[in-house]
Amino acid sequence: MESFVDLWELVKAELKANLSEVIYNVWLNELELESFEGSKVVLSIVEFKRKIVEQKFYDVLCRTFEKVLGFKVEVVLIDPAAAKPAKEKQEDLQTKYIENTFDTFVVGSSNKFAHAAAQAVAANPGKAYNPLFIYGSSGLGKTHLLRAICHEIKVNNPNVNYIFTHGENFTNEIVYNLSQKTMGDFHDKYRHLDLLIVDDVQFIAGKPSTEEEFFHTFNALTQQNHQIVLSSDRPPKEIATLEDRLRTRFEWGLLADIQPPDLETRMAIIKRKADYMDFPLPDDVVQYIAERLKNNIRQLEGAVKKMQAVVTIHGAPKNTTTAQNAIKDILSDSRPVPVTIEKIVQEVARTFGGSAADIRSKKRDANTSKMRKVAIYVVSETTGLSKEAIGREFSGRDHSTVIYNLQEMKKMLETDRSLEATVSDIMKNIQEEQ
């Protein structure tokens, strides 16, 4: 590997491959590599998240670095303020999203409307379309466009007061400030911005306190003609548990969707990513990858990074055989069923704030029973396993118990729209991880 950047890109790609998209985006996406000397790696992240990352993801970070490097390292987490002087920190902010610009966004028939709308907003924030609401399935370039807007506005106005955040992170901040009785600080932070960008805003739906705060934040900013940009995996009308007053406000400005790219666009994305990494690929390899990864741009970029790692570390040739090995764990049909079940159990536990071990156990408290019913239902819907096989995965329950759980879940889904939306999100997250 030629630089810290190469190392960090490989580590991030590995983290994304082994964690859910939501967990990565909320807790690890803002990590920055500060230094790597000997066997010590220093990472920085804001203090609010640093404590959580140390508690929940420290071992994951250590194992990932060891997997990429081939030897163990000490990982140290620090606050960004302790890492660089203010001037250097400001310069970093100005270049943080340099890769995610309009110039590096590959435009095709599937995304040209959203791209044009994003450019219009970046050129005239608060005046063109407010809010701009970009929607589409995961991995199609929504976040790239949001970061491109942010980058362009910062270039035109270096003093812009902005926040780029995630729907679930917005919720976590509210929970934290409520617990600390510091909601005044939260209001000061969010209601005086020039630009607010919220990725995956659908995660605020069904959370009354979060929706209430977002409603007032939205009103405060739009009344000042300050720009709001939002992204979601679906249009506002399909976010089942979203309050009507927020739904109507999300539809005030412009809705722009992004669809999966066609073959030519996918090939262009692979070429662009490979060129950016100074890792040109033969045309037959580019086409091979593009023909097999059809629905997710993030997977295309991950394939190029994985291919570079295989070539760099193992000295493999740049051919279709190497490409096949590089993408086999990205293809959805290559993931073993036991791994898929574990991902489902972990995702259900994360969603409901419980324990994966409890879901698989014989505990019968209300929350654990509900989580177990959801997990069994999702496993049944996504893996094709028999009822007997599913029962064995959950402390040896017999097939009649599994059938009963499935029947109960179907009844609950018919009457509980919030639960239906939650289960839908869990299934989408699992499918997108694959």
C-alpha cells in the first residue's frame, strides 16, 4: 500500500462489508485516520461518538486493521480537536468530501434529473428548491450528491454554517441532549444554520420527539430561506410512520429519484473509480464486474477496492478470474445462510435495542419475544429455510412453535403500520448488506 489513504480505504471497505449500513454511517463514517506509526494507529472522531465507538466497536476496529495489515495494531481514538490546530482542521473540512464532487459523479439516464437538481441547489442555496428531497434504494449515489452539494456550497462560501448528518444520528443527538437537559444547546446548533443536509431522513419516522424537533428545525430554517437537503430510500408518501405535517413539508420543494444504473453507466462508474485510485482495469474486467453487480454503486466501488487489495497484497493479475474472486463475497447469492441468519438477528437486535444472544435464547419477556418473532419472520421470508431448520437456529424450537410465531407476526403486521415499516426496513438493510 502506497499511503495512509490506501490503508484507510481498505479498512473502511472491510468495515462496510461486515457491518450494517446504518451502523457504519451513524457510528464509524466520521472516523478519520490521523497517524500510523509502528504498530499504533490513531483515529479521531467527535467526543460524543468516541465513547460509543470505544465501548461497542473497538474490537471490530482492531480485528479489521489486523485483517488488512496482517499483524496486530494498537488503535487509539481521540477527539479531532486534539489532533490538529484549528487552521489545519478547517483545511481538512474544506477537502473532506473532495472525492464526492459533481465532477466525480457519473451521470446517466437513471440519475441525471437528481444530478441537475443537486447542481441547481448548490448554485442557489435556499432559492432553487427548498427542500430538495432525493430518494432511491441504497448505494445508488444519494450520499454522493449530498456531499457534492455540500462541497460546492463550501467552495462558493467558505464561511457557510452547515451540518451534514444522518437521520439516526439526529435522533441520537436528541436522546443525548434530553438526557443531559441541554436541549437549548441542540436548538442553538440546528436552528441557525445556513445549510442542513440529512442523509437517510426516513430514520426519524415513528419517533415522536425526533419528529417534533425536526418539524421546528425545518420551520426555523425555511422561514429564513436557508437550504435543507434530504435523502431517503423512498418518497415521503411511502414513509408509513412519518407525521403528515412533515410529509407535506418534505414535498414542498422538489422530489428527485435515482434508479439503478444501466450497464454503460455501471462500466463508467467502475472506470472512474479505478482511475481515481490510479488502478486502471482492462475493459473485459470492467465489463465482467458491471454485468454481475447491477443494483448498487457502492458495491461497484467496493469491488474495485477489493480487486486492488487482491492485486496489491497477493500479486494477482488484473483478469476476470481475479475479479471473480474479488466480488464473490459481494454477490448476494454467495452469502452462506448461517451468515445471513446472524446478520438478521444482529439487525433485529440493533433495531429494537436488545441483544442478539437473547433473541436466540429461551427468554420470554415481552421485548425479547417480540424481537424473536420479527427475527423468525425475516429469516423465513429471506432464506427459504424449512420451519424445522429455523427452529434449530433459535434454541431448538420445534416447527410448530415457528409456525405459531409466523402466524402471530402476520397478524401483528396487518394491524401495526409502524411495525410493518420497521420490518420492511430490517429486510431492506439485510438485502443491501448482501
